[in-house]
Amino acid sequence: MGYLRLLGDRRILVLWLAQSLSVLGDRMYALVVMWLVWETTGSAALMGLVAVAESVPYVVIGTAGRRLLVRFASLGRLAALDAARTVVVGALPAVWAVHGASLVALLVVAGLLGALGALFDPNLGALVPDLVRADQVQEVTGLMDLVARIARIAGPGAAGLLLLVVPEVALYVVDASTFGVSAAALTLLSRRARASPRPAGDRGTSDAPGRPRARRLVAAYPLTGCMVGLHGAGQMLLGVALVLPALLALRGGEGAGAYAAAITATGVGAVAANLVAGNLRAASTVPAAYCLAWIAQGVVMTATGAVGSVGWIVGLSLLAGAVGPFCAIGLRTHLARFGRDERLAWMALDQTVLRAAGTVGTLVLPVLAASRPAAGFIAGGAATVAVAAGVWAAAVVRGLR
């Protein structure tokens, strides 16, 4: 019901629909770019290179681009970023038509999209809480999280259907159009935005002067710093999930069908659990609920490596998906309670840690676990439980705030 009430606000409805379309286009793009790299080069390693090319700008801007980041802290300037993304993505089919298949073009587009996304994502996350009352922050956080959950399921399916009638590179035009819609929606919202933002919660002020440095924030709020660190560590350890096809084959589930069933189960679990995590107040309690969610993620990961059948793995994939929204919404709701400047700094730090850790996990853990996927899942799950339990214990014993 919290989601339905929020969608009754025209501003939230416009933003949610536009971002749903934009993220859906992103998921289609993610599928198509990997396929184009494979089709062009036949190299799995180069597929990973494209993913790294998109992630590196997030880390660079999050680390050294603090002044640049705050220049886009308004809905109107976010609209300009989406307009730029429309041009970048829409230009690729023209380049493709003139110069033919080009790995360099794919890498350049991935890098530019990464840079624009690194400026867009934390700013949008910092601005959305100002569109609602303080007691609606968790609901709006969950509603925006639902965008990504639905897109992970619908994006590949929509791309598959479109590829039946259009060539792969034409999906870049579709993705460009979704950014164009988002730019128009943000422009409309920026014209209707209130002159003064709502008061922030019990952390900081919405008009705090200056540009807070991440180091000072972590020193002032060590509990929040530990939670962001847990987010990064958990994301890195989730990199072992890339050897799921090998684990399924080991348990007798060779072929794409078993893998598709596990991925679908993960998506269904995430969408269903989002409806609870976005509306249940206890889900945003820190550090208890957040650490418990990561402990549950580790337990599920360990069990996935230990079970002996494909059916159990698919069932545990449903549970793994269900835990995800509790991790994401719990942290985002906590960060949204800071004043706008501090909120932006925290969200940029979280994004930087997440991208850096995720890239390391993606590049390293599958290599380590490839020969023994079951042991990889068990070790990754045990490490996740240990880190989450350690953060919780430190928070309780040392009285972190």
C-alpha cells in the first residue's frame, strides 16, 4: 500500500515510469553489448574487458571527481546527463554502419556511459528522498529498487523478443530512446520542483555548507562506514556466483535450461521480497536488520554449494534473490536520512566501493572457484557470514553510531 500511495503522487509516478523504462533499456543494452563483443571477437576475456571499461569511470569519479559530482546535483542537470547518454548510445549504430563491427567503438561507448552513469546514479539517489516526506523515505527507496528488480527479469526477455525482428545493433537505438524519455521526465520534474527541499531526518541538514569528504564522514559516522564496507565486501564475494553454471553441471544440470531456471528464480524472489523490504519498518533497522540480511545471504550461498541436486539449487536461488532487497533497501534508507550534501557523499562512496569490489570479485573469484565450484560457494558464503557478523559485533561492542 505504501507503493500505491506514492504512485498517487504525479511526480513520483512520472519519475518511476521513466526510470523503469530507462533501466529496462540498460538491461537490454547489457545483454546486447556482451553478445556483440562475443560475435565480433569470439573472446570471453574481451567480454569482461567491456564490463571493466564501464566500471572504471565509477571508481575514478567516485574517488577523485567529488567537485564534478556535485555540479550535477539537480534534476535539471540530471536531465542533461540523460540527454548526453541518448546521444552516446544512439551514435553507435551510425558508427557501426560506416566503419563496421568495432570493439573499440563498444569500449568507448561503455566507458562514456560509465562516466555519465557515475555522475547520474548517486545524484538521483540523493535527490529522490527530497520528493517525499521523511516517513516515506523507505517506501520510495523500495519503489526505486523495484525498478532494477523488474528490469533484471524483463530486460533479457524484451531483448530476446526484439532480436527476432531487428539486428543486435538496433537495440542501441531502443536504449537511446529510453534515455531520451528519462531526460524529458527529469526536465518536467525540475520545472515543478519545490524551491526548498524537505527537512532531512535526524542526520545533518539538507542545506549543509560545503562538500563533505568521505573520509570525514566515515570518521564522524563509523557505523555507516562499516555498513558501506560490508556492502562492498558482500558484493565482491557474490562474484563467485559466476561459476553457477559449473556448479549446476556438477550436480547434473548441464545445459542452459537449469541455469535459466536458477536465474529466473533469483529474479522472482527479489521482486516478491522487495514488496516486503520496502514497506516493513523493521527492515531498515541498523545495524541489526542489515547485518542479518547479509548473514542470510551467506548462509544461502553456503547451502547452494553444499546441496546435491539442481532442484535444491533453484530453490536456494529463490531465497538468494529474496535476501537482496533487504540488503539494498536497508542501506539506502539509512543513507537517505542524512542531509542532502552528506547523502550525496555517502551514496557516491557506496557506489565507488561497490563498483571496485564488484570488479575485483568478478575478475578474481570465478578464476579461483572454476575448478571447485561447490567449494567456492561454501567458502564465499562462510566469508560473507563472518564479515557481516563481525560488523554487527563491532557495532554492538564498541557502540558505533
